[in-house]
Amino acid sequence: MPDERHDSEKVAGVLLSRGYRQVESPESASLVLYNTCSIREKAAQKVFSRLGEFRVKQNEGRIIGVLGCVAQQEGEDIFERAPWVSLVCGSASYRKLPELLAQVEAGNQRVTGLDTDTDETFETEMTRRDNPWRAYLTIIEGCDKACSYCVVPYTRGPERSRASDAILREVRQLAELGYSEVQLLGQTVNSYKDPTARGMRFSELLLAVADEPGIRRVRFTTSHPSDFTRDIVDAIDAQTKLCNHVHLPVQSGSTRVLRAMQRTYSREEYLEKIALIRSAMRPISITTDIIVGFPGETEEGLRETLSLLDAVQYDGIFSFKYSPRPHTPSLAMSDAISEEEKSRRLAMLQEKQREIQTRKHAALVGETFEILVSGKSRRENQWSGHTTCHRVINFSSQEPALLGKYVRVQVTGATPNCLVGEQAP
Ligand code: 5AD
Ligand code: SF4
């Protein structure tokens, strides 16, 4: 997910600004920071086994630190289980990393940064960005929803929106640096509430970002259905720089399961949001997240999720087997579903979506899209990039240097997962 990747960039930015230099491999590093994410996997176990490998490095005088969700979740327990670790820091405290490192360098063996409520979270001007054309920008941190399966409210703390003027200033700087696409990030990005006197709504912020000179594409993710309002669709209709793609996680097609998940909407209410998006003048592509095998999900519950795919005709889905996470309400729920059964349900879901995508993609053959070129294949004259609706197209072109450029591509073929084409004359 972009958020975790973005976190590593933030950390790298903070360190670079303090005179640290990035090296190719952990072997040649004098400081190893292990960034972790626990949203879906049993990450903690993996982290501890990986940390075992780092033990040797500490004997060689290296500083070992753990960052991210697992750091936040396990806290000081990490020092007990892996005493060679000397720094544990959650994502809200990255700004303090240089100070925390100074403490470690001064010989302190157990340094922590575990606050979740610091208002300094966003002040990371030095963020280093990996994709040279798309800039990621967090506009809201944390989450005030309370989905029963989700560890995020615990690891990332309550929702905090960043000031609109600071966001727009950063977008301006990014555009000056040559970025033409920005992706606004947040766990519930559309719950954004401008804390300043300007009081911008999320849709107004989108339009203001698009107005910054040099910006050609604005994306945003992840939207929460309950906060998805008509003005967002109106903004996309009014301003073509706003990408016509909405990622709107549904999680389940069964109202009963949604209630157990504490998702704050029913199947019907979700479908009303879909109807709102479909009523736009521009076709807006829609993607989603789905969890199968939530405790108590019946065969009927699964059928309702499958029929939701038929009803919505998503352009893409991310699907997951339910995984019990620490500190979540659903951890204590009975009616657990076996791993085997979860796998069966996941396969059914993915097969259904494959059929839908095969059909949808086939219908696109012959159409022409503008794409931002972001990849070059090892094969000669082969490139790839995204359409504004976030479809990937692999295409051929005789032009020599296309990376970072916008070109028109005609679709000549399709598979369930991608499109192929050639540059249009
Ligand atoms: N088990 C499985 N999937 C999960 N997700 C979040 N928590 C869990 C969990 N405990 C999925 C949701 C969310 C996406 C980012 O990860 O679908 O939208
Ligand atoms: Fe987790 Fe729900 Fe918040 Fe998304 S909205 S981060 S799933 S609690």
C-alpha cells in the first residue's frame, strides 16, 4: 500500500537531511531501520524472525531499529524479545528520529518514540520520493472509524487533518520540482477536514490542488463510503485533472457481515454511493477492497459479496482472507472460519472478478487513452504507464525518451490484468 512505502520515504528524507547517506544493502549499513506493516499479516512473528538475522550486525557495532506498525504495537516488548534492538519508533514519531538516533549514538540502549498524538507527524519537508513522476502526499493521518478487524486506529491513532495552506504549498513545491501527478493519501482520505479558518472541504481541496500550475493529474486514496459525498463526483466532473478513479473499499456485500465489521453502512447504502459515482458525466473507474472469511460469514454472506461484484462491475479489486489482528474487537469473535475455507472463498471471488475484468478489458480494444509513461521494458521500444482511470497499459513506441511524458496510446489487446497498445499517431 502506498502509505507504508511513503513512510520509508519519509524516514529516508529525515535521515538524509541529517547527514545520513543511503547504501545499497543492510550489510554495508551502520544503521539498519526495519520498517514494518501489520495491517493484514501476522507481521509481528515475521519481524521477530527477521530480527534474528540482524543480531549479528549489532555485534558488528551497528544500530538496529524497528519502525512502523509492529513497533507501535509491540512497543518496549521488542527490547525483551530482541535485546540487540536499540530503537523502537512508531510512524507518528518519525520527525523525532534524528534526536532518537542521537540518544542511541550516545549509548542509550532502549530508545523509544511511541506517541500517537503528536501534531508534528506531517512536518516532513524532506520526504524523498521514489517514483519521479508521481508524488505521494499524506493529507490526513490516523483513523476515527472503528472497523472491528482493523489495527489502524490502534497503530496510527485518531484522525488528524493537515492544514490546507501547508498542503497547497507543498504541492506547489512538488510541481516546481517537476512532478505532474500527485496522489493525496489518507486511511480515510475523504474524511479530510481542514483545521484552518479556511475550512476547505475535501472536494474544494481537490480542486485547489488541481489548480496549482504544473499539476496535470490528482489522485486520492483511500475513500470511505460513509464520507463519500456528491460534491466529490461534481468536482471530478468539473475538473478533468482530477483522475476518474475512485477506490471505495466495500469489504463485504452482506449487510449482516458489514454490521459485524462495524463498517457504518449497509449493502444498499454502499450501492447508493456507487450509483452516485456512476451518475457522473465522465466514466469513473471504481476499485475496492474485500475481506473474505470474516468470523460468522455464511455461504449466503459470501454469495452476497459475489453478487455485489456482478452489480458493481468493479474495474479492479484487492481481496484478502480475514486475519485476526491484535488489539481489534473481532479478535474475540467466535465462528472463526478455517484457513482452507477462506482460501476457497478467496479463489471464488477472484475467479468472478477475473471474468468481469476479462469482459471489461476486451471492450476497451480500439479505444485511445492518454497515459503518463512511468516504465520502460528491457525489450526495445516497450513502455508502460497508467491511464487517468489507473489502468496499466504496456505499449510500443518508436520514440526514444518517453519516461515522464504524457502520450496517447491506442489499445490493441487485453488480458484480465492489463492492456496492451501502441502509441497513437
Ligand atoms: N484481515 C484481512 N484484511 C484486512 N484489511 C485490513 N485489516 C484486515 C484484516 N484484519 C484489508 C481491508 C483494508 C485493506 C487495506 O486491508 O480490506 O481495506
Ligand atoms: Fe481501518 Fe476501517 Fe479506518 Fe480503514 S476505515 S483504516 S479499515 S478502521
